[in-house]
Amino acid sequence: MLRFEATPCPVVLGADGAIRVRGTGVELELLVAAFDAGATPEQILHHRPALSLASIHAVISYVLTQREGVDRYLRQRADVSRAVSASV
């Protein structure tokens, strides 16, 4: 009998508030920006070899099903980045 085990999305929230792909330093923002710009998972892998194709597909699936929350997170990160840049 075939067993199906769902695996969690391979992302972790760092102490700095950034969401990264587990086991890599690749931030969610980078993967989402590449995907939104039309990059395929294979193209993303080519530019981010620290990732696995499976993790890229898993993160994209998560982004597509949780788009509203992901977009809210991306806006918050952009706001923080602008605030830091303005204070320097």
C-alpha cells in the first residue's frame, strides 16, 4: 500500500524576522520575486543552487495557496527595509 505523507513547507522564520528556505540563507522574498517575474523552478534553481528543486516547488505551492499572507509579509519586510534605509 502506498503511504502518503504531507511534508511541511520548508521555510523557517529567523530571529531577524526574515523567512528563509530551511537549510539555506535564501529569503522568501528572493524566491517570490523570481517566480513573480516569470522564472521557472528550474531557472530559480540555476540562480540559487543552495535550494533543491523540491523545496522550490514546495515554497511556490505555499505561496500560491497563501498569497494574501505572503503578500502581507512582503509588504511588512519592504516597510522595514525602507525605514532602515531612511535612518542611515
